[in-house]
Amino acid sequence: MKAAKGKGAPIKVPKEALKPVDDRSFKVESNEFYMHLKIKGNSKRRAILLGVGALALSSCPASSLFAEEIPQNYEAFVDKSDGYSYYYPSDWREFDFRGHNSAFKDRYLQLQNVQVSFIPTDKRDIHDLGPMEEVVSNLVRRVYSAPTQMANVFDMQERTIDGKNYYTFEYALTFPNFSRAAFATIAIGNGRYYTLIVGANERRWRRVRNQLKVVVDSFKVLVYHDLLGMMQHPHHAKVTPKFCKQYGQVGDVINKALLEYEEEVTNGSFPGPAHSPYKINAADVDGFLNELQKLGLDKAASAAATAAEKIENAESPDVYVVYMGSRDGHDPDEILMQNHQFLTDFHGGSVEQARASHVYSYRHGFRGFAAKLTEDQASEIASMSIQ
């Protein structure tokens, strides 16, 4: 239908005459909540601050992350927030051990326990720490033991589980009155250097050694890339840890977003005026050009001067009112969405720029909207037949 006289024609009006619009239909509210997660066999509740995206990860049963059955008389501890898991004897109880992220101990024998701690690191793998013999020796003799204690390392081995490397070793510390033996394993992942130590009084070591070996060998780093399905290359599909269950396909969303970004940059719709709010003043431009010339970069100075001139002469948008006909009683949010969709065609297909240009929706006396438009955009709208 051909527009009636004046219908669809933009009318330039001063900005102060317009009211701001409540753009509720496109506003996404972030949400956070506290969740109490009770892990099987764990009587202590922990408050975990989670974002909406973490709900699927933290509301699942602990045992669902393990492809194999949990050994008899053991429970699985899974910390999805900090990215690790291990087994512990089912008759042990959790306790607070200062400086450690999680800890369980025998109900009656206090020295029979397991503790996990971690510190931030920029390393990617335990191989980055150095040779296994050197790393383990330094840990046991300089970190785990005090100057008055005698330290002995009995065994050490490197394990690789689903592409993740671990150093696991057995050692003993001799105190003046008693000795303690332990297993330890270290690993790096998620930007953390993890350490698990499980031990007992040396007098009981032979009796409980096999039981505690299960604990140390069960320790695994849960890489959140695997949990969320972020890695989409065929190689990563082959090496996704068997003990890890995927709770999403975030990689598909990331790939889609990157392709859209590439397309908008290529066709020039991004970045646009809505994403370029900062201007450089003339004095700074001149100073920059002078510095380039001092460095002998005359071509760069010429290109920068040309770009600055284009920006200076670029047409700045003004506020126009677009009349779309008589009011039709549609829902305000639906009208706002239609206005955004209409403006998208005049901003290179960019929804973001369309939203940024929209100023106000008219829906009472007539149907229309106010928007920031260049003269060319306004002329193009005026020549249209509004349906």
C-alpha cells in the first residue's frame, strides 16, 4: 500500500523535545543466586555463588561425572566450582583444614586423612615445573617437611589420564616422636596448581596403604572446557576425558558468535557509530602526526591524516520522527521490536546499531518512532512505501 501524503516521511525535531524510551524488551538481566550443594556422603553444606550458566553443572549428582563405578566403601567428592574430583573412604568425615580447599579424615584416627589444596599458576602442565625427580624431591624436602624432620621419598611415577599429566609419589616424614607416611599427587589445569596428599601414621601404613592408594590414584582435574563442550575441533572430541560428562555445547555458540563478528567486520556494519563514542581532538591528532613524521613514517602520517579528515567530515546523525500511520493498539513491547527491526535495514543489518539509534516510540496519537538518522537514511525512509 502506498503511503499517504507525509506518511513515512521523517520530520527533524530537537532532541530535548523527546522522551527516553524504556527498552525493556531487549534488556537481559543477569542473575546470580546462592545454592547449597550437598555431595553424597558429605554432611557439611557449602554455599556456592553461581551464575545462571553454572546451574546445569552444579545441580547434577556427583557420581554422574564418573564413567566407571565408584569402588565399594568409597565416596566421590566432586568440586565442580574449582575443577577437581577424587574418592575417599565412605566412613571418613569432612573437616576444615586451614589452607586447604577440601579435607576428609578417619572418624577415630586424626592423622589418617586426605587434603586438597591449589594455588594460581601460569603454567600449563606439570612438565613446565621441571623433571619429575627434581620436582618431587624439592617438594618433599623443602615444602612438606620442616627443618627438624627427616624426609624420604620411596617411589614416584608419572601418570597420564585422558591427556592430563600427574606426578604421583610416596614419601615419609620422621618426627622426633613418630613418623607419618603419605601419597601425594600434583597436577596443573584451569590455571591452578593442584596438590592432593593422603596419609597416615607410619605404624598403620602397611595396613591402610592399599586403601589410600585408591584415593591418590583417583584424583582428576576437571577441565571446564570439557564440561562445557567448548572445544569443537575433531581432535578434542577424541581426547575428552572418559570420566567427564559434557553438560553443554558452548563451543557451537562461540563459533556462531565469531562467524557473525567476522561477517559484520567484513561488511563494515561493525564497528559503527554506536560503538565509536570517543573522539580525538585536533591538537592530539596534530601531535600524533608530528611524532610519526619525526620517526620517518611519512606514509603512515599521511594515512592517519586522511582517516582523521574523514572522521571530522563524517555526517553526524540528527533526531527524526518517522510517522508510520494511525495507532493500531499493538502491545508496546511488540511495537518497539518492530521499530528496531525496521531500523536494522538502515544500519547494515546491525541490530545493535538499530537499537542505539532508536530514541522513542509513539503509540497513542499515532504510530511511529523517533530515531537518530543521517540525512541519507532519512531520505531513504521518506521514499519508502510503508506497509
